[in-house]
Amino acid sequence: RFFEPGMFAQIAARRALETDLRRGIAQGEFQLFYQPVVNIEDNRIVGLEGLLRWQHPDRGTISPAEFIPVAEETGLIVPLGEWVIRQACADAAAWPNEVKIAVNLSPAQFRNHNLAQVVISALAASAVAPSRLELEITEEILLGHSRENLAVLEQLRKLGIQIVMDDFGIGYSSLNYLRLFPFDKIKIDRSFVNDLSNGNDLSLAIVQAVT
């Protein structure tokens, strides 16, 4: 394997991003923006989904596609994810009670073994009802049918929190995941939903099978 200058540049850029990420978490450079969830039957906002954004002091807004993988690899996604849960619950406390708040969970947050306590603490501090909180997970969390992860999900669901399967239909998708856990909602990947308007019968059949 031969050395190429581009390899060193990539390593240096990643190392710099990790350093900035640690500083950004410590100095509160992250923000939550909210995407509305609308009931199309009456055009009413029924929920808001938290979207994490990083306002870098020198680079401006950095895309989650760039910093989330580094946060995952380094374990920084755990304190970052905890902040997201606390901030989302705090923000939701000022909203109407019928509006729900949704946040994404990372597989690394399950490996940290204190996820349930973090969620419980955030709800208690904000006085937000557990039924208003939706936690979105990906299929990766269920890969290998992890008993520990399923136990955490069961614990959270028993509190009244809703558990949502996100981006179903990509990666290692399997209908068997829907048998492993009684999800409150399933978010079907946009690649299938977009095809519905084009009259794709196969996508329609898959969506009908899932729902």
C-alpha cells in the first residue's frame, strides 16, 4: 500500500473535526430545529421532529452527514444524544399538550446502558408527559435481536413513551423486525413513498404489506 498525500489530508481533517466536535459540545454550539408532522386529513400539526444542527464558529453550519459519523465513531454521540433529549423535552414543555416531540436514538446510546434513566430524567425536569415523547430507532438497533436493546425499549414503552421504527425499507430491512417489538409507528423510507405518486405497483404492495 503506497502513501498518498490525500490520505494524510483526510486523516488530519477528521482529527480536526473530532477536536472541534468535543469543543462544540462543551461550548453549546449545537441547536435543535423542528420539522412539523402534519395530519393530512385536517392539515393540523400533531408533532415536531427534532433535527440537530451544528453552528461552527468558523465554518458555519456543518451538515449532520459530516459530523454524525464522527460522533458515532468516537462515542461523542452519547453526550450529544443526551443533550438532544433534554433540550427537546425542555422545548416541548412550552408547546400545546397535544403536540408530540420526536427525537432519533443512536445505537451507541443503547450501549451506554443509562438511556432509560436519561429519558426519565429529561421528562421529569421538563414536566412533559411520557405519551408526548416519540423515540425513533433504526433497524441497526435490532440487528442480532439484542435482548438488552429490546429490554430497554420495553422499559421505555411501559412508561408511555412511543417507539418508532425510522427509515424502514433500507439497509437490512426485514419484516421480522416488526414481530420483535410492538412499534407504535413505522416510518417507511421515502424511496417507497415517492414511488407511490408514480404508480409503482411494487412499492404500493410493499407499503401495504408493512402497514
